[in-house]
Amino acid sequence: MITEYIESIKKRDPAAKSKISILLTYPGVKALFFHRIANFFSKAKFDLVARLISQLSRFFTGIEIHPKAEIGKNFFIDHGMGVVIGETSEIGDNVTIYHATTLGGISPSIKSDEQRYVKRHPTLKNNVVVGSGAQVLGPIVVGENAKIGANAVVTKDVPANAVMVGIPAKNVNEDGLKSDTSFKPYGVKVDDIPSC
């Protein structure tokens, strides 16, 4: 399992030179390791222990993942600093996100009791790429193979194979072409970005 995970990172990151460097120096790998432990304690109803582990991870990595967030296999956080993943986030397999990304809620911090145990954060399906600085907000679903461009603000459901750019984010692949579902670092190719 760890070998498959490391290989999945090497395929997505040209800066990855060796397996040992990925294990020892990648903050996203460390954050995910701590998250798996925090998630275990969260499911066992040891919420304080889970939160302490997640905060320790945040201190060391600059990545904040709520212990209750559900994360699939081969999740890669590249660079990582400033990433925030909210409590009810769900992340599928082979998802990549870059630094300063937020998977957050949109509800105001009033009437908090009414918001507890309610889905407030996004669901990212398999093979999604979220570019640096993107804000994916609310209980929305980002479909398989979708790409979220850097600094995009997404507050509505995203169809499969979409390429979302801008504020508010708009789909620049509206015909939903499936012909190119390959991994694209930073969410989109330069050719996909519309000129102003």
C-alpha cells in the first residue's frame, strides 16, 4: 500500500527524485500519515485526542485536515502550506491538491448548533485536481476527472471532466470532453486557460 502511494506521487510530481525523499521531506505525506491516526481516534470517539493529533500535524506541516474528513487512497497534497480540509469533506481516490487550497464551508458562524452533524464541506470524486489557492466551498460535489484551476472559487456542483477557472469559477470544458483525462499539474494546461 505505501509503495503504491509513493509511486502515485512520483507519477504526479516531477520534483520527486526518490522514495525516501518523498517519505522524509513531503509535508503532504506526513499530514496524511497523521490524519490516518487522527481519523482512527475520531471514529473511536476520542475526539480530543484526534483534534490534538491534527493540530500537532498542522504545526509541523502547515496543513490542517479535520480528523473526521474522509480521504481515499493515493491522495497527494503537493507543497501543502495553507491547505485546509474541513470536517465533512470527502475525498476520492487519486486526488491531487496544491498549496493554499481550502475545502471549506459557507455557513456563517452563527447558530452553530444547527450546523453540527450536517454536511458543510465539499466532496471530491476520483482523479480530481485542485490548483493552488483554489477555494472549494460548501456541500458541493466535484465530479470525476474535474480540474479546478489555480485561485478559482467554486461554490456550485462541478460536472465530471469539467475545467473550472475564475471567480466565480466557470467551466471552460462545457462540452465535457472525455478525450483527455490525464493528470494535469496545477489543474489545467496553459492552453485551457481562456485569454482575457
